[in-house]
Amino acid sequence: MNFMEWRKGWRVSFTEADCQTSLPRKLTFATPDKIRIMQQRFGSQLLDDKNALEHGISIGRGGAWLTLTEEQYQRLRQR
């Protein structure tokens, strides 16, 4: 998952495991709270990873590795 502060909130995009191939589904959130929730539910719970997420939010861009089910992954592959 990659995120960036956008004109109307926070833009979230997703890539394949190769970190180069973009998945078609994009999300936009009004606040970074949903990004934090996604990290809590599907990302690493290590303190360093949580701190990296917070740093990314503070500078307006960042990313996090998520662990998804096959169903969740397939939904991201749909437009």
C-alpha cells in the first residue's frame, strides 16, 4: 500500500509484490485515520513499522506492507 496526501484527502494505491505493477483499485480518504486502521488490521504490528507509517503520514507520503486474503487481493485487482 502506498499513500499520499492529495487535494481532497489521502490517496491510497496498491502494487503487486514486485512493488512496480500497480493494481487498478485506488482509494481516497478524507483523513489518514483509515490508513492507520488498514495498517492495524492488515499490516505489521512492529513498533518500527508503526513509527514508519506515522512518519509517512507526517510528511504526506509513505507506504506499508499489508497481508491480505486472496479475496481481498482479488477485489483490489478489479476496477
